[in-house]
Amino acid sequence: MAAPAALVIPAVKRHTATVIMAHGLGDTVSLAENFRLRRRFEHVAFVFPNAPTIPISGNMGFRMPGWYDIRSFTDVTQSSVDEAGIRRSQAHLHALIAAEVRDRHIAADRIVLGGFSQGGAMALVAGITCPARLAGIFALSAYMLLPTQLRAMVPPENANGQTPVWMAHGEADPLVRCEWGRASAERLRTWGWQVEWKTYPHLAHSADPQEMDDLEHWLEQRLPPTAAAAAADVDVHPGASNEPPRAGRAAAAAAAAETEEA
């Protein structure tokens, strides 16, 4: 089944990097709005893919946007055995990365892949198995899928063996328990990945302002503006006399606003 088209928030300035973020079960996300209001990451486009609507066994077969089926919510790390759905979503995320490289000429090492909950679990799978090296991988309130198979799914060249992984979790998460996320981070470390692990007291299965600030800082390290982009941006600063770039920026900002309202 085909997934709905991704929500794309264009870069406001010259597009030199991309963040792809997958939502959680039954959810949709838009991380970009806060960054846009604060004039952060204006050289970055944000891509929010939408999962297909599928029956979720653990929710009495109710149909909702999901990257894969979950049999039971008692322990999602053990019940998420929908390997076909996981591999389908893995291929979908890989295709989005390839499209950024092919159609928008963004180098793979200027792309960060991440997600929340189910989307974060998929970001780990698709990130470490991606055939092209990425700038980074992040997973919020997430866990490792197919732990006995995932290592063997990594291509022999292991393009992302040195790619930084950032994982964050609420210590009070009742749905995806913090120890599941911690165990996933530790397993990745034993496999050789560089994993930064952060936890947040009293945070349930949700996001936290401090967590978003920490993610922002990590993204700044992974996707800094390029020198060429910084030079091009001189003409769009307030007070500049070059009107065409200013107009281009206004058009991009308008396009971003229209997309966020859609």
C-alpha cells in the first residue's frame, strides 16, 4: 500500500542540508515550526514522511498511520515482529534519502535521519543500513527493531559505521520504557556505533523543551551552514541592496508557511 506524500518544509535560504523525521504510531509531526519561528536551520529543508494507514493488531485491528504492525503494547521491543512492514518502511526511508540526493542535489552526508517512537525505531533501522553515509541519526523515545537480525542487515561496506547516533528518552515513559531505549543504545555501542544517550526526568512518552534544545544543538553540529551558503546569504540579510535574493528568500518563506498550514 502506498503511503501519503511527505510533508516538506523548504529551506528559507539556500538549501544545503535536509532533516528527514518519521512520526510515531498514529501520529504526524512537524519539528520545523519552532525552528522557523526562531530563525534556526534556514539552510535546512525538513521532510516529514507519512506512514501508510494499516491495521494495528495491538489496538484491536484499528487502522492508523503506522510504519509496521505492533502485536502487543506490553513490550513493543518483543512484539514488533512485523518484519515485512519494517522492511517496507526501511525501503521507503531509503528512497526518500535517495530522492534528496538525486532530485535536490543534497549530498547524503548532509542529510540527518530521525524519528519519534515508532518513527525513531525505523530511523535506527534505516539509518545504520543506509548504503550512503549520512550526517547523523537520531531516535526519540525509541527502541531497536529486529535486534537478532539487524546487524546482519547492515551492508558489508557499512557506510554509516562511524555516523553519530543521538538517542533521547523520558525516564517516566510508560509506553516505551526508558530501559528499552537504554538497552538499544548499549547494543548499538557493542556493535561499534557512536551513540550519545540522554534521558529526561519526569518525561513520559512525549517531547520536552530541554530535549528539543539538546536536539537542536546536536543538529547544529551535524548540519552547519556551508561556506558557500553563508556567502550567498549575505545578500538576504536586512539592509542588503541586492533585491533578487531578498525576493527569493521571501518566496521561500511564503512557501514554507503555506506548507506548514496545509
